[in-house]
Amino acid sequence: MVRVRFAPSPTGYLHIGNARTALFNYLFARKNKGVFVLRIEDTDLDRSSDEFEKGILDDLRWLGLSWDEGPDIGGPYQPYRQIERLNLYREYATRLVSEGKAYQCWCTKEEIEERTKAKGYDNYCRNLTDEQIAKFKSEGRKPVLRFKVPEKDVVVNDIIRGIVRFESGSLNDFVIMKSNGVPTFHFAVVIDDFEMKITHVIRGEDHLSNTPKHILIFESFGQIPPQFAHMSMTLGPDRTRLSKRHGATSVRQYRENGFLSDAMFNYLALLGWSSKDNQEIFPREKLIQEFSIESCNKSNAIFDPAKLLWMNSQYMKIKPSSEIAKLSIPFLEKAGYEKSSIEKNMKTIERVIDLEKEKFKTLKDVPERISPFITEDITWNSGLSQKFKSPEATRILSDILVEIKEIEPFEKTVLEDMIRKFCEEKKVKTGEVFHLLRFALTGVTKGPGLFELMEILGKEVSIKRIEKFLVNKEY
């Protein structure tokens, strides 16, 4: 059975590049009816935090990447936090030392640099005498453990990149256990992968150079390495590594900016992979059916915020208005609307979204569009009011108000017929009357279609707003 894992470090919120890695693992697992494991690599004691772990899990759930085993739900190979597996790593490290495949290194960083002039470790501690070791101990030094790299080529048969050969001598003996008894990334990740029966390791190309180390550790324990697939890197539009200078770089930031999880899921899936027919908008299930790790591109993926925004706008149109309304609640609350007011006006909000969704790019756009429909107290721009408070405008508005009060049913087609007929009889331009009515009703001159606006507001509210505008002396 296919078993893959996503193993983030809780030293920050979920980065876009890491989210893409998680997604590709998820798609591969679901396509092959396999298992998607979530593992937390929290051995960076200074930078790891519970807050970031919680944030990462929350963002993965938001994306819809459900895992089958993990720190919150357990599984047959728990625990799934590396900090809770330290004794296991130490046992395996001790075994390597006893078999002569690893050894204690007492060198300081400065000593290594002085001897090798930045060429890497020179295997100095491989064959120390008892006297040398005793001297180091007397100086209070604490050793690290280094893996004894054998003299052999290492070949990586990568699913995406093909055969990659690392020649003998290209690796120095590397650290597997730090002096504080905590494993390095290279050691812990291998122990976890074979203990958790991981069959495929799908990760970023930046880990390709680490792979020979990992293969050697697998082989030192008599384990068959998993299959590796090294994805292309995620770069910014300027083809440099995605960073803060490119704008938002975490999933959390895009969530807070009103992006939809379906759009993010869809967009990330197309970074470095494409369908045979170059389709862009994919339901999740179809993405799972069509995804193929073998067809991923070797060239770097370009994360384009503008393209993501376009895709989000497409999903804003596709999603049912009732769903958009529910997802908009946090943004409405942030804009100052009371929860009770939102609940009371939910049907109105849904109708407005249905009317306006073609114009929405993100959920952040909803409060502004909703405002004219659910705001109790309309305010009018004093500068524009002078234009709409002229004697002629006041007369027209007063006359049309009389007609509005008589309209039944209060529906957009009936309203349109009446207002157009009124303009014809009074010999006034329809555009001017439309602007006048919209301003009186909403306080702005742009917005949804006038007749749809009036129908959604309803007869009572429409009349009250026009009357208030006519008698208000402040504007």
C-alpha cells in the first residue's frame, strides 16, 4: 500500500511552498488509495512552538487536506511528533556506533574550519586513541555522533528527475546526533520513514542533495529506501525564491485576505503539474483522478498572486451564494456588523451575493457590496448631495416617490416599467433618474442594478430611505 507523509516543522505558519508539497502528497495518496501521514518535525527546540503546530494543522484542514495518521488522531506508528520519539532515535544511533557505522566526534566548529579551510569535515575523529578521547572528556567537551560514509557511489532513481548519481567522495561524514542528544534532520527523517513504512517521499528539489545521506542511512540498517520524487521549487514571479518581498507567502495570509480554499487547492495543484487538456478549473475529485506525480515538471513553478486572484474570482462565481454568505460572516463581523444583524439579514445577504458575485474577487469584497442593503443608517456624501439636492432633483424624486408608493407587486420588472415610463412622461433622462434614485437609496452612485437593488431592499425600506434623504438638511 502507498504510504506518504508530510512533515512540517512548527517554526512558522504554513508556507505556500510547503502547502504545495502537502497537496502533492495528498493527491498521490488519494489517487492510489493510500495513506497520508502527518508528522511534526519539532526537534528545533528553540524555534518550534505549539502555536505554529496548531496553525499548520488548522491551515491544512482549511485546504481540505485530511490526514489518516497524525499527532492529533494517532495511528499504528505513533507518536507522530519527533520530540516524543527521542529515545527511539538514540537507540538506533547507539546501534550504529556498536556496529562501527557511526562514531563520536569531539571537534569544535572552529577546529574543523581551521583544518579544512571550509572544505567540510575531514573525518578527523574516526580513529581516535583512548588517550585523545580521555583528553577531550577532561576538557568538558560533549561529542556529536557522525555517520561513517562508505566509499561508494550513491544512485537516486527519482520519479521526476530520473537517475541522479552522487560520486564516492562527494560526502563527508555527517552529524546524525547533536551533542544534546537530539537527532539531526537527516537521521530522524530516515528512522521515521522506515518505522512508519513510508513507501514514497515526495518533497522539494532542495532536498535532492540530502537524498544520498538518507539512502546511506537506510542501507546501514538493512532497509530498502522509499521511492523519491523531488518536486520543482516554488518561485515568485521574478523567478527568485518565494519570500516576503513577493507579498503574502503563507496560507494563513491568503485565508485572512478572503481567498477560498477550493481556489487555493486548485491553483497549487497546477504549480508544476498540468492536465493533458490544459484544463484550469478542477473540482477536487477530478484533480485526484487525473493527478500524476510522474508527469510533474522538472522546471521551477512560478507562484503568481495575480493568477491566484483570477482563479479565486472564478470560484466566487461558481460557489453557491449560500456558501459564500456563510464564509463571509467573519469578514462582515470584522467590518463592524453585529452577529445578530448578520443572522437577521442572511437571506438578503445571499440575494445580494447572487446578484453581485460576478464582481467579487475575494470574500473581502462582500462587506462593501452588502453595505447598502443591510446598513440601518445610510450616510450621503455631502459633496455629491449638492448635485442631487437641487430643486429640480428634489421635485423629480418627490414625484417618483408618489409612484413608488403605489407599485404592486414591488418587483424589478414592474419597477423598471414604472420608472422608465415616468422618465418618458416627465421628459427627463433615465440615466439621471437612475443615479438620483441609487444615491438616495444607498449614498453612492455605483452599485448593483437599480431595480434589483430596490426589489431586495423591499418597498418599505426603499420608501423610508428616499423620504429620509428628501427631508435631511445636513446633506
